[in-house]
Amino acid sequence: MPGPYDGCCGRFHSGAAAAPTAEALMRSRYSAFVRGDQAYLLRTWHPRTRPARLDLDPGTRWTGLEILATRDGSAFHATGTVEFRASFRGGALRERSRFERVDGAWVYVDGEFPEG
């Protein structure tokens, strides 16, 4: 029987399935940060804004994810926005992320960091 990781984000990370919504992609990207999966993060980044490489801090201990708001980003949309708070030991990061579809697949475009 598959565990929670396989049922949620593991299938996206392995390439067995694609995230069906912008929010699902955002959640899978959070899990990729937790696991240090740089290949998945780069693969799901829009080619227009994708960095050449990532330098993830192996000392960061992610402790939780809270979805604050979503706009569009369903199977019926070409773009979407997800605002979230990702907690880590010692603090939290709040971001409003923008997503677009490229060849039918959701990808992360960029984000802004609202106050509060």
C-alpha cells in the first residue's frame, strides 16, 4: 500500500504523473525542497525564468506548509496563483507564486513576497 508521500508528491517527483493543478504543483515543489530534489525543482520551473542551478541549504529543516490563498490554476486555466507560508526551523517564508502551463504541464514562473 502506498504511503502518504507516494500518494501525494512521490508520483510527481518520479515523473509517473503530472500535477493536475497549480496548487498540487506548489505542494509537490515544497516537498521537493524538503527532500532536496533539485532536479524536480528545475524541471518544474518555467524555462523563461529557470535558474541555471540551485543552491539548496542542506541545513534548512522545513516543518510545515500552509496554503493561504489560490486563484485560478485548475484544469480549466492557463495560469494560476498560490499564496503560501512555508515554515522552517527558526522562521517562515511567505510567497505568492505564479504558475503557467507549458505544453499542458504546470510550471512555476516566479513569486513575490508579501508583507505579513
